[in-house]
Amino acid sequence: MDSIRSSQIEIAIQRMSESVFVAMCHKVGTSRLVAMRRDVMDISDTVGNQVSKREKETVMLSGSQGEGFRMEGSDVDMMIWSNDIRVIWDLSQSQYYSPQRNPLILCDCSDSPPGFTLLYLLSPITERDSQILCVKMNNKHYISSSKFKQITCSQSHLNSTPHGPCATRTAGMIEVDHAHCFANDFWPPSASSWIDRCHSWPLSHVVNDIVKHGCHLVAIGHSLGRHEDHEWRISFSLAEQKLVYAMNHCQFLTYGLLKLFLSEIINNGLSDNEKLLCSYHMKTAVFWVIQQKIISHWCPQNLLKCFWVCFKLILKWVYEGVCPNFFIPGNNMFLSKIHGDKQNELFIRLHGLYVEGLSFLLHIPSIRSYIIIFLPIPKLSICTDEQTLNFENEFDRNLYAEIIYDYAIPNSNLDIQGCTTYLHTIEHMISSPLLTQYQFLKLQRLTANVLRGTAFILRMETYTNKNKLRYRVDKMSCHMLKLAAKFGCITDMMYIAMYYYKTLRYIKALSIIEMIKVKLAQPKVMYIGNIYTEMYTEVIGGQSWSTRMRQAVAIDIILQYDIHYINELIPEQQSARQNHNISLYIPPFILLYMLEILCYRHVDTMRVQTALDDLQTLVHYDQGWFIPTLSRDISWQILGICQQVTGNHQAALYSYQQSLRQKPTNNIQTATRMRIQEMMYSL
């Protein structure tokens, strides 16, 4: 009888695991979707860093975003380091560098806790740099982590605040962590035991690749160390990203489930100072469980068992007060934060969940509905084959979002030379036979972005009274914008309309606007953020991604702060720049109606009011279909601008006030207040 009951429980857990697997595929993504994200990130990083060689810097997307997660609330982590400065573990390694070309830094771990080091500057340094960056100990100049972080946080283009080893800033509604650091080409001696542990996972070629790329030093010391303000932590972010890439999909989803468990149960409602466990602890637990082969078979039917084993390991660590770093086990990551009463309180809470059993997963809103649906039906067969799960439109949505909004796209501070460098880099890479279809699409989109930026920058930077030269520049700009539209999506034609409006060709601009209207009215169109896909699969299915994007995808119009597209939006771009937003994101229908109103003012004043009524109806009554919630600030603002230019100042004042009441996604409040002040004077 007991064996029958045990078998029934086993089957129920398997069914529950399968349902959670499906839920996690919806929440985190299928293996195909995650692989696509990584492909796109990798090619973006490669292009960006090829171009940034002239700036002698390398940038790497790290953290959850770099690993392939796109869960709501995930911050963006970026590591930035100089390509000129070289860090070594012992003096014998200096033979690989030229001190004349590369300033050398020596790691000194003799007086630091495991996982931390001091950085001794071997190269000569000026008195001024010494005061700004260094601290003198034992007649040697050491680079102070606290001074270094203070400098990076105070840089005007970041306007950031310290957060651990990072400089944190807000871009719209997203927090971006910049970790300025140093790269070390050599594997740390203190992590040599990790290489010896890698018998079965990861595979030898992954181990070799990790060791070959070394590690990084980030600006934060151990809170219990003797030199907390000057120490640096040894970071294995690149190695960890490669390890996450080496996971199978069940292992990756287990890691994702632990992250949800952490954010939606353990840390739910807590301030940053109250949070004791973090995502890094979850990831470390998964690493240890995989490498120690505690679980023999990672598969959808065992997903909850895998989660439970990881959870019990974390519970054990909290009980003992020891969380060993995966690469340097002597580095106890609980030492400075989880001890005493806090440790006891956390253990009691976790143990209460342990006693409750797997049913505590019902407290995770993201997956609760799946468990409730499937738990009472143990005989139900649940499809976990990712090939047959109906996620096709979801995949398309995610692909276009990744292609269009990836953080490595060149956004700002580009000149003609920079645009040319980008185009040469892309031209060199696009012929590679190793490109995946997603990487090719990303390069195509990147080309469109650069061509578009070049067209407007060329117009801005060319000051001449010579008609022939102005004509040539104008012809080049128009050609680049049309070419960019061929590489892009439906709404990329809007940039051509803006250019025609800017150059006083209102009839041509209106003809482009009419073409865009016709294309957007088709039922197959997918708008990123909100989709209407009844005809999408039927009409577009089977065609190339490039064709799908060009014929059936609409996206927000992205205006970079340092390029003047149309004069009417310059105050908003300047406001965004002052608040350290690099772009304005405008819903396509909003900008379409705005351009229509501005053009009709010059060619057919009778039709201005009709276009204004259409815009007003859209802004007042849209339920999130054409205007995403995060775009309502700029939408009300543009309505106000159009009402202002047509002379309805009272309505414009109301619209500006409404703009201030929305979520400040685009950071245009400075411009809004300025326009309100203008309205108050005029009234």
C-alpha cells in the first residue's frame, strides 16, 4: 500500500514538474528563445567592441541580461574596462607586456581575505594621479577601490550613485549598473583548485576557454578586511556567463525558478538593506549541485526535484553560515552579512518553507496558476516538447524586441567617422559563414540604425552656402534613409518623413505618411509591446525573418538625444539628455499624427483640425493598444505641442499637466515644465 502511495506521489510530482517547466518556458523562454538572445547579444558585443577599440575600452553585458534572462524587473549590468591597462598576478607575467605601452598593475593578495586583493601600481604615476586615485602603503602606491569608484560615479555622463562595485543610473524605467573594472588575462592562483574539480562539468573545452580569458577586478573590498576601502574583489562574471551557457535548459530553468523564488517570496517587500540572499547565491547553489552530480538526470519531469536539492543546499548554507564561492571556496560569501540574529531569522523562515514542502511554490505568482491547473489531474499528459509548444508568435515578439532594443546598438555620441567605422565593421562581419540567422538579422538592423544616424548627422554637420554641395549631401542623406527603411521595419519609413519635414518638403512627407498608414492598417501587423496577430502567421509565416520584419513589424520611433530630427522635439531631447536618457521612445501613431499636423499647417490648413482630433482621440481614449503605458508621458506631451502650435493654449496646458502625471519613462519633465510656464504667460 505504501509503495502504491509513493508511486502516486512520484507521478504527481512529475506532472507538477512538467507544468512548472511549461510555466517557466513562458516566463523565462524556451531553449530556442534563450539561444537566440545569446546569439544577438554576442554579435552586438562583438560589433560594439570592434568599434570601441578606437576608444580603447571593452564593454560586456553581464548579470541576468548577459545570461539570457529577460524577466520583469531585471536590471542591466555592464562591465567596462580599459584595453591598455594590464593586471598580473606575479612579476614573471610582466614579460608578456610592454611597460611603455601598457601601465602594469600587480595583484597583492598577501593581506586580503580569499577572493580579494590589493592592486599595486608598478608603472610610474604623476603626483596628481596619485592623489586622485591611489593610497600609499609601505612606500608603494596602491589603487584605492573607493577612490576609483568615486571617480566613475561622478562622471557627468553617468550621473550615478554607488551600488556595490557599480555605478548605478536610471535610464527611463530601467536601472543600469556600470561596473568599471580592470581585466586580468591570467587565471587567479587562488582559483586553481577549481580547474582540478572540473572532471565532468563543465566540459574541458569550456574550462580551457574560461581559464584563457582570466578574470576581472571590481572596485569593492571585503567589509571585514583590513583594507576595505582599498581592496578589489576578484570577479568571475565572464566565467559565470560561460558556465550558464554550458547549462542544459532544465538546469537554466531551475536557476530561473530559484530567482523567482527569491524575488517573489524571500525578498518580496524588503528594502535593499534588508535583503540577505541575492541572485548570486542562487546561481552559486546551482553551480555546486551540477558539478557535484547530486542529480543524475536534469529533465522536465525532475525540475522540482532539482529545485528542491538546490533549495536544501541553500538552507544548509544558511544554517552553517557558510556559502563557499564556486571558484574560490575559501571565500565565504555569507561572512559579512549573514550571521548572528539575522542568520537565525533567515534560517527559521527558510526552514518554515522547507516544512511546508513544494506547496510553498503556490506563493510564486508567476507560476501559481499552472500548478493549480495541473496538480489535481495526475493522469493528465503534459507536453514538454519545446518543438510542439505553441510559442511561435511569442518567439517572434521576443526576437524583434531583441533585435531592436538591444543595449549594444550604437545610440549616441557618434560622428561621421564613428558611423563609417561601424559600417566597415559590419561589412567585414556580415560575410562570415558562422553567423546564425538571428545574428544576420541583428547586423542588418544595426546597419539600418547607422545609416539613419549618418543621414541626420551629415545634415547637421554640413554647413555650406554652395548649392551643389548641399544638393549632394541632401541626396546622400535621402538615399541612406531609404536604404535603412529597406533593412528595417514598417515604421522606419517615419524617419524619411521627418527628414522631408525638416527640409521643408511637406508634400513628400505627407506622401510617406500615407504609405505608412496603409501599411499599419493591415491586420498582419505586429506592434512591439502590443500585438494584433490574427493574420500574422497566415500571411507572413514561412517567409524570412528579414521579410517579416520589413512587412509586418511596427516599433516605437527612437530619437537619440544628440541628433536633431525635428525642431519641435528638441526641448524634449535636451530634457532627456539632462536627465541622462540617451533616447526618446515615441509610439508610431503618435509621431505619425504629429508630422501630419505639422505638415498640413503649411499645405492644407483645413485638414489640420481633423488630424489633431485623431491625435486627441487616440491619446485620451487608447487603452494601451497603440500607446503602451510607459509611453504615455511623451504621448501627452506631443498632443500638447500640437495643440500649442495650432493655437489652443488652454488644451495644451491640460495635456502638459497630464504628461507630468504619467510615469517619467522618457525623463522629459524639464521640457514639460518649461512649456507649462510658456502657456501660463500666454494665458
